[in-house]
Amino acid sequence: MSGDPVAYLENSFLSPLIRQEGVTDITYNGESIYYVSNHKGRQKADFEVKREEVSSFLRQIANLTEHQFSVQCV
């Protein structure tokens, strides 16, 4: 599969966060997205995303970068 993983990321649901200056980390706990900002510390994102959308996003990034992807259900 050919494609640009950076462009995919920049046009994803994470776009508002990765475009913010000072954001260093983005995490997902299965329900909500959180991020760490040099300016504000740890914050909850002001948008919601479905678990299926996150899974699809991660799978697509793995495909674009030609890396394995697996999901652990806890």
C-alpha cells in the first residue's frame, strides 16, 4: 500500500491536537483522548472518537508504515 503516513495523520481526527504548539504526547484510554501540552499540562481532548475509529486509524498507520498491528483486548 502506498501513501503518506504523515499526510494521513495530519488529516485525521488528531489534526486539532498535532497542530497545537507544545503538544508532546497523545494517549487514548479506550474512551477518551488525552494530550500533554507544554503550556497546559495534561488535558482531555474536547472531541470524542469511537473505539472503532481509533482501531481503524491505527491499522491504517501500520499499513502505511509497513509495520505489524495487533490489538489486545483487556
